[in-house]
Amino acid sequence: MPRLSLWKDGKHTNDYKFMDRVISEEFTIGGTGVNVHKYLGTQEQNTVKVTNATQSSASAVLGFASTSNIELGYYVAGTGVIADTKVIAKNATSVTLNNSTNIALLSGSTVKFYENPSEPSYTNQSEKNIQDLFLLENRDRKYDTDIYPMRGIYTVQDTSFDLSQFGMFLQTGTLFMTFHINDLVQSLGRKMMNGDVLELQHLMDYYPLDDTLPVALKRFYVVSDCQNAASGFSQTWWPHLWRVKLNPLTDSQEYKDILDQIKVDAPDWDPTNGNISLGSVQSTLSTYQNINNAIIKEAEKEVPLSGYDISHLYIKSTTEDGKYPGDPIGVTSDGNVTVDSGSVTTDYAILSPEAVPEGYLTGSGLTPNGMPVTVGITFPGSPAVGDYALRTDYLPNRLFRYDGRRWVKLEDNVRTTLTPGADSTTQRSGFVNNTETYTNNSGNVTVRQSLSDALKAKADN
């Protein structure tokens, strides 16, 4: 009689099948209902064209109805196109590749063009594709339009403080849920993986704090890690359970395909009656935007302009011999003053300052000591000595002072708001928000661009 053994050299025995059916039944009886949104891969992010002519034989020329959005040097992907193929020439209806196709492409064949090697196009849709090879991100995710109901089991526990580390940390609502492996494969076609989104129906909030919402708040979680559950190995040494780590779903770019497509079940009295998306109901984006706008307004109130404010400083005027305070030029007790003198009036007292303190971003276009100024695009006629004029046709606006012979520049209005925008014209904002373009070997390039565009992956060859 052979020895009894539950392990049968890598085979799924009848013992394993019996235990697996029993375990599956336990999930059916005691598990909670979970709606699974299956992750399919990433959305197409590059230019997609369809050929409008059939090649007579494999060649390097492809015909299209239009070659707009295709530039020289773009990489090419598609059925029959070999790796590292690029566009070397083009006209209005065709492109020429540096490599010939493997097969003659039929009319209606899909061909994809992309500029950045680190953000390629893929021939086949797959959850194994990586959208950004440089940052290792899948930002624009695509989900199955079908919903897969499953049964899962997890331990419900109160949110508690984590005292296992220095300080005190609040748990973020992470859940660890187990599923039956064979049920997953039978329903999803594969085991659950990172990126899958789960809707936990039993956590739906029917009494939200915001009573203006027309629907109950659903709870979505994202799979961030998964592995065989240690408690899911039976006496046959085969695993039966799949353990996943779940984090609350956030209203971010990765899940727009879900949040913008699902329509909520608004009650009959609601005018939208189910025509609003789930993302617009559950998103906290508007709240964060209001908080951010309030912070910006408070910052603009506390620090309205860049540089240094010198408007509160009193600036003394000087006479030609450097004495303080400066009196009107040529006016003494025995002076000869005529009635048509243009430099002296009845209310003329102290001569206006001839200079202002110099420093980094101190120019505001304001006159010293709050003295009167003429604002316009021309200088005033018949000025008196010490008169000020602010020319608004200069950019930035320029403040002048009349010294009796000429208009002398005092300062430029270089203090602007710190909030980025058209009115922010400081040297820093001009450098950071430079929207101009320059031309290099690859064509026109925008000066201001994201880091992922500036640090593009390039082939070694």
C-alpha cells in the first residue's frame, strides 16, 4: 500500500479540488459583494492614422488622407512596422520611413506616430503596457466598461492611531481583502492586479454630511499590491486565496475613465435625474480650489507686490550745495522774481527730491513723499522745476522729474504682483513663464515646458 501524501508532485489532486470548492462556497456564503472595474491598460496618447491605400508590396512609403500632426523624426508603431522606425520624409498625403514594412499593409491599417521614445504607442492593448517609461507611470488608464461582481472577505476595524513608530500616525483607511483565486480567474480572466478598482457596496454612505448631494456616496478602492495570502494555503500546499491591499480612490487623472463615465442615480425630484457623473458628485476638487484661491488672496493681501516697499520713507530734497531742505531755485529775499516765472508759484514751498533710494525691485512709479504727478503718454507743457511725470507708454511705466532743462528718469515701475499672470513682469516671472519658442535641429521648441518634455529619453544609436 503506498504511503498517504496530500502533496502529489505539483498536481492538483481531487483533495485540492474538494478543498477549493469548499473555500469558494465560504466566500459565496459569508463574503461581501464587490464590483470590480477591470484595468485594461493605458489610453492611446499619440497620433493615430489609418492608411487609405493598399501597398502593392512591402515598402517604406505609407499613404494617408492627411499627414497633419506628423513631424519628421517621429517614431512609428503598428502591424508590419519594425522597431526603431522613424519618419524621414513626408508630404500632404504620404510619409516615408527609414525602414521598409515587413508586410504589405492593407488600406485601413492603423499606424501610430510618437515623438518621445519614453512614451511609446503599443500595437496591442495590454495591462502590461507602461505609458511613461521615464517616470514609470500609467497616468491615463483605461478600464473595462463591464462590471465584474465578486465576493471578498476582510476584517472590519475602527480607524486607530498607529503607535508603532515615533510620533502618532493616523491610519489612512487601507484595507486588506482576500478573494478566491479560481473565482477571480474564472470571472476576470486573470488574478486581480495593481490598478484594478473595487466598489465596496456595503460601505455606501446613505447619510452624507453634505445633505445637498442627490445620491448616496459610493466607496471605491484601488488595488495597490497583491500576493498569495499566507492563510490561504491548504493541506495540499496549494494557495486558494489572493490577498490585495486597497487604498481609497482619489479624484485624479488615473481614474477619469471611471469617474467621468459612471452616471449617478439621482432621485426623481432631482432635475439632473441621473445625468451627472460620479466624479462631479464625489470629487473634492472644488473644495481644494476654493481653499487654494483663499490662500492666494491672503498672500496677495500680505505681500501685494514684489521687491521692497519704500513708499513710507520720507526723502529729503537738497539744494545745489547739498544743504537740507532744498528751497525753490533762485528764490531769495533779494531775488528778482517776475510775474511770469514758470518755476515759482504761490503755493510752491520745498523743492521736490531729485532722486529715490535704489535697490532690487524698489521702483513703483510713485512720486517721493506723495507729491503730485502728471500721468499720460506725453510730457506736460510748460513744466516747473521739480515737476513729476509718469509715462504710461513705457513698459514698464517710467517716472520722470523736470530739472529746468530736461526730463530726468527717476525709476521704472518694476514692482508687480507675485501671482503668475500677464501683469507679473518681474525678471523671475519672465524667466519662468517664458512662452516664446526657439528653433533647433528638431524644429520649434517652447521655452517653457514640463520636466518630462525637457528630459526626453533618446536612443543610443
